[in-house]
Amino acid sequence: MYFIVVKFETLPEYTEAFPQIVREFTESTRAEPGNLFFEWSRSLENPAEYVLVEAFTDEGAGPHVQSEHFAAGLEAMRPCLARTPSIVSRQVDGSGWDAMGELQVG
């Protein structure tokens, strides 16, 4: 699977509205057959920073970045951002989330 983490720092005037701005992009991506997960979080240290954790099947990553909604989503985000996003993108073994071995509950 392709595992990707991206950090987006927003301009102050877009910070609160950012989840709504990326809503269509998020919904379209989650509907892709190769999408395993696509989850947004907000940084505790920097409230202007949103973190996207996403994964795709090996076959699903290419169609995602070539899709119309991918290009539209990037263009919708561009005016909202304070800087170029930071990314970690790796192909890894697995097909989704696993239970954490070091911390078992119940």
C-alpha cells in the first residue's frame, strides 16, 4: 500500500474554513476504489496546521493523483496555504491499520 502523510499550514483567514474547503476533495477521494483511508487531523501545537493521513492500494495511488478531483482539490487549497505542504510518501507492506502491539487495551 502507499502510505502518505501531508502537513498543510493554512493562512489565518482560511484556518477555520479549511475543512469545508477540502470537503468535496475528501469525499471524492474516499469514494475511490483504491482508497484505504483518508483522514484529516488538526495539530495540537499549531492550530493553523492540518495533517492528512491517507493510504491507497498499490493500484489505487496512480489513478488518485491523475483524477480530476485531485487537481481540483489542489487548486481549491492553494490560496488557503501559508507555505508548500510537507509530505512523507512511502510504499509499505500491509493493507491498513493494525493493532498496536505495545499497548493493548481490554
